Amino acid sequence: EDRDGLMLALVRPFNAQHSITKETGIANQARVVRLLLTEYKVKLIVLDDVWNARALTQLLAVNAVPGGVPIIVTSRHRFTGLTRLDVGRLERKASLELLCHYGQSEWMDDPEAHKLCEKLGDHSFAVKVAALTLALDDLSPGELLRRIAAAPWKLAAPEGVGEEGRSSIEELLTTSLHGLDEEARVVFLAFGAFFTSSATPEMLSLYMHLTSSVVEDALNRLQRRGLAERVSESDGRAIEYRIHDLAYSYVRSQATNDHHHKALDACLIYLKRYHEPKPENFAALRTELDNFIGASSWAMSAERFSDVQQFANWLYRNFDSDTSEGFLHLQGYGNIATTLLEQAASASEMLKDHSNQAYYLGSLGSAYRDLSLIKQGMKYYRLALKIYRDLGDKTGEGITLGRIGIAHRLAGQAQPAIEHLEEALTIARQVGNQRSEGINLANLGIAYRLVGKSDKAIDHLQQALTIARARGDVRGESINLGNIGDIYREENNLQDAIRTYEQALAIANETGDKRGGGINLGRLGDAYRGLKQYARAAEYLEQALTIARETADKRGEAINLGRLGDAYRDQGQIDAAIQQHERGLALARQMDDKRGEGYGLADLATDYGLRGEIGKAADFFQQARAIFEALGMQHIVKELDKQIAELGKQPA
């Protein structure tokens, strides 16, 4: 417990305690220790579980250890003057090796062993205790996993194996807690009220009704004790503190429903501060996203249904404005959006709030549509449409008809898309819904472009752009500029296309529309390919691909793979072109995107034609032709007929 105790501990292995006790003066005692360590040729000293910083500092200061002998100090605390190596989670491979060391080598490939290590958070002490338990109780990893499923922190070493103060994870945590001051202990326990193992100081201060500086001071003390990890601020995230999964399960078990209600209230207050969808709020939102998801799920189980709706309102759509989408939509968190919107729809049903139920179902359809799950999205659109019609809500009916039209358009079904969008446009004008009017005009413009009616397309898109600007809808302006750029691109007016895409990209970046930014980067890449600036094209397309993958935009990923393939083909790299086109085609088929499949087949036909494999090229062309004919895209069919005819002139 003090410097003298450490000195005695160092000579105890040699039964030389008397040599120390008979000496007077610390210098003489240090000399005895140093001589003994030298005599016995000690190569390494390990001081295990040190907690007294003063005693350690004094020991190191009195020159008791021979020069050149390394010292390893293990501790739950942090000390100055030493090179620190934080031992956090083990790598999964190391966890499994530790498990196998005490058990069976085949556990390295056992899925249940992997799950056991994951359950224990790859914590070295916990994995060692689990390994000893498996060996002595003759259990399989799966059996132990089921035994500790509800409370992994209760895992204890078999009798006679554990060390004093470290016989179980619970004892280890309890001992650590008792060593904390009251303020730090309360902050540590506060993590258990929340819905994930990390939180920002601001969130904790809202929960505890303390200032952020007081909470941060306590968190710093927890960090020095190894009970919390500080995750530094970055471009995408605010400062947060995280506790180990096992510690979280321990403190979670001690939290009551009252604590969870308070944590839910704190999440809502925090979200109210930052819900406005502008880029300067995104780091604060992203950092607490897991807590918001967990809070919404807990609110559902606690029958706080209006709070479930509020999470969806503030995260998916900015309900304070009719011109901006919410954080989840802008940043491409489609999977999280579907979870929150499903909960909100169910909560609305429980409240018999059928108007909002229809709204969330329609939004859910759009979230699935953004994930390229068109059929799934269509199912929710039809559920929403039925409720709106039962309620006699013409505005909601018109919005949903427009969404169904967009889904048909994305599926390459131009005629049903136009029919639904025309009907939706009529209703939008009847009820005076300018936002829907602009959206339907824009999507009609895209649909007319798909069937080769460029003049009609540009007319509708220009009307939509005018409405967006009149309403101050900058995101709508960006979308319409991008679509107008597509028409310029098709007409090979590349400079105007690039100018328009750059305007659209700038707005997307300013508004934090990550998915929209990715779409316009891909468009710019394709336009620069048209100018034969292949390095620049590849740079834009790689950026677009990265964003598409980050936002789970399968359609965008497939389109940009196709564009990369086109760029390789233009440069004569046919094998690389085929590789990218095959990847894009596989994604299109995975999404049941017939239009994308048709374009992918046509691209491969061109590739194989250039490689001289005429039979294969002809087969791909015919498959593509059949798809576009079924979709009613006759202008594409005519173009394919020309290419097939040209191919027929080449020697087989």
C-alpha cells in the first residue's frame, strides 16, 4: 500500500524480507533491493494491479531497480512519467487464441466461440475467466454463452482459480466503483440509464442536471481509472465517452425504469437542440444516433407513443419546414430510417392517429425506395394510399400517388409512372400544394426523358425549378438542376451539363445532402468521360461510388460501376470494362431493376463486340432489347436495333 510495501514485495520471491527490515534509511534499503535483483539476474519486473501512484513514484525515484531492467506496471489507473500502453479490447483472433489456450483448438473456427468473445466484448480478463470456466466445467462455448446471456458481467472464475479481488467481472467492477469519488461514481452509473454504451458529455449533463464542465471533469477521472474511453472530436462526430460493453451491461442492470424515462427525456431535449437539418448540427446528431434509436425502441415498449413519433419527425423529416428533409434522409441512413418510421407508424396506429400513420407508412416506402428496395417501398405506398382515401385526405392521396409514380419510374416503367404522376400533379394543383406540384413536375420530366421526349422533359423540369426557387427550396433546386444537366448530357452538350451539375453539387454540399452530392459527383464523372478527361472522370466516379456504398444506395453504386466500365472501355481496357459492367449488372438484378439490367446487358454487348466475341455480344444485345421493349422504351430499342445490325456486318 506504500513505497515500503512495494520494496518488500520485490524481495519476497527471494525470502529476503529480513534484509530490508534490518536496514535503516531508504537509500540503504534501495541498495539491498538493487543488489538482490542483480544477484538473481532478474530480467523483467512486473508490478501487477498498482493503485497507489505516490508509492510507485517514490519506488522509481530511489533507484531500487538495476539499470536496464524493464518494469511493467499493470493498473486500472493512469500514471505520469511512464510509457502507457492502453489494453482495451483484444483483437478477435487474440480472444479466440486465449480461449483455445485453455480449451480446444477447433474453437478458433467455432461460430459460437466467436459469439462468446463478442458477448464478452473481447475483454482479456473476461475471456480468460470464460476459458477457465469452459475447461473446468467441460462446457462448449455455446453452452456458456447461453448461461451468461442475460448477465455477462456475472461471469465468475471457477472456485479456487480466481485471484483476490478479481474472482469475477462483477467483483472487479464493484472494486473499481468503490475506489471512485461520489461524483465520478454517479456519472459512471448514469451510462446504464442510456440505450448504448457511449454518450456525449452534453447528453449526460442533460440527464444529470449538471453543467457539462462538471460532467467532463468526472469523465476525465473515469478515464484515468480506465473505466471510460474518450473518443476525440472529428469532422463527423462530437466528443463522446464510451464504457466497455461488460461495464455497460453491469450498470444497465442497476438502472430502473425511472432512470430510462429520464434518459429518454434527455435524448428528446438534446435532439430538439440539434434537429434542424443543417451541416453544423450533423456531428452532434451522428454521435448520439445509437442512443436515439434505442430511446425510440424503449419509448415504444414504455407506451410513450407520441415520443416515438417525435424521433421520426425530427430525424427523418424537418417538420418545422416544408422545404428540407431530415438528417437521416440527407445523410443516407436508410436502414435506421426504416426502423424509426416503422416504429412511428405502429405508434400512430396505437394512438389511432391514422393521418400520421399514413404519413409514416408513405415515408417508410420512400426510405425503402432509397435503399433500392422498390417492391418493398411500393407495398407501404399502397397501405398509405388506402388510409388517405379512407380519410378523404386528397393532399395525402396526391403525395402518395406521386411517390408510386416515382417508384414506377425507378423500375423503368415509364408509362405507369407518367399516369400516376399526372394524376398526382392534378391533385397537387387542386389542393394548392406547391411542394408536391414541383416534385411531380420534376419526376414527369425525368419520365419523359426516359421515353425520349426531351422537349417535354425540359419543359417540366424548368417549371419544377421555377417553383423550387420561388419557395426557397434549395434542395429541390439542386435536384432539378441535376436532372436538367442529364438532358444536356444526353444531347452531348457537355459544358452546359458540367456547369449545371456543379451548381447542383454545390447546393447539395451546402445543405449536407450527402446522397445528392454523390449523385452529382457521378454525373460529373460521366460528363468528364465524355470530354475524354479520364483521370478527372475516375476521381469523381470513385468518390461517387464511395458515397453510394456509405449511404446504401445500391442503384447509385450500380450506375457508377457502369460509368467506370464505360471509362475503361473508352480507353481500350476492355477486360476492366467487362469487370465493372458485370458488377453493375449483378447489382441491378439483385434490385430487380429492369432498366438498369437492360443498360448493363447493352454495355457488356458493346464490350464483347470490341473484343471480337460477336456471338456473345449479339446474345447480350438481344437480351437488352427484350427488356427495353417490355418497358416501352422504344427510342432505346431503335438504337439497339442499329447496333445489332452493325454487329451483324462483322465477321463471326
